[in-house]
Amino acid sequence: MEDIRRGLIIVNTGPGKGKTTAAMGTALRAVGQGMRVLMLQFLKGSWHYGELDAVKVFGDQFLMKQMGRGFVKVGTEKPDPEDVRMVEEAWAEGERAIHSGEWDLVVLDEINYAISYGMLDPGKVAESLKKRPEMVHVILTGRNAHPTIVELADTVTEMRQVKHAYEKGVMAQRGIEY
């Protein structure tokens, strides 16, 4: 088999826990190999997560930015126009970062949610990813990855929930879920 080296598109999706955590693990590995990492959190923004403090020790090697307000209304309600504006702003920053040559790995955390909620066009994202610099890696996280993104991706992992502590009334634990 030929030894091909190029930037990968990785998708972490599915209803189980661990999509962002898996992306963080890959990002940590990348930083350990001297790579520069940018993680944009498309919807997160109202809570303080432990990883925001943890990545500070890496200085400009690993930058994480919350780009949203937190919880987004979905279902029968249309997303708030302000949330849509923030998603569009996050995508504009993500797209610039991917094409800038400044970052080796760009993590688009929860972008799959933004696409599945109708806040972002999957075709626009796919076309931009196809045109990225050859060695830039991109990870897209969130449930319900769009078929266009899944088809484009090199690696797709679907997290499946077998059971969760929340089902027994155990609330989110500091250092584990946030």
C-alpha cells in the first residue's frame, strides 16, 4: 500500500458521549507533535468548561474559542436569528483559519449541530473543506452529521450510548462532563 500523507477530515458524531472529548484528545496529540491547533466551539458559550483553562498552558499552540451563547432552541421553533448570526460568524472564522496556513488542525466543535439545525449550509462547508490546503486537518463534531459531510470525510466515528450516569439521576460531574 502506498504511504499517502495529507490533511484528514475527521467526523465525530452519534448520540453517545465523547465527540468533543475525542477531538480534544486528537488535538492534544497534535500539539504534542509540534502542531498548532485551533478549536472553535460553534454553540458553546454560556458555561465555563475545564478545557478552556487547560489549553491555556499551551499558549498559542492550542487556542480554543467559544463562539456561541450556549443552548440553542430547536424543534418546532426556528433558531434565534442571533444564534444563526453567531454560527455564521463562527463559520467565517473557521473557514479563514482553515485556509490561512496558520493552523495544522482546526476543530469545528458542534458544527454538525449547527448544520442539522439548518443554521449553516452543508454544501458551503463541504466545498470549502475540499479547497483547504493539502496538510490541514479538520475535525467536525456533533450529532447528526450531514450525509454530504460524512461522504467527504476520511474518518467517521459514531459514538453510541450504551448507558449514561444521567439515567440514574447522576448529574454532570466537574472535570468529566465540563
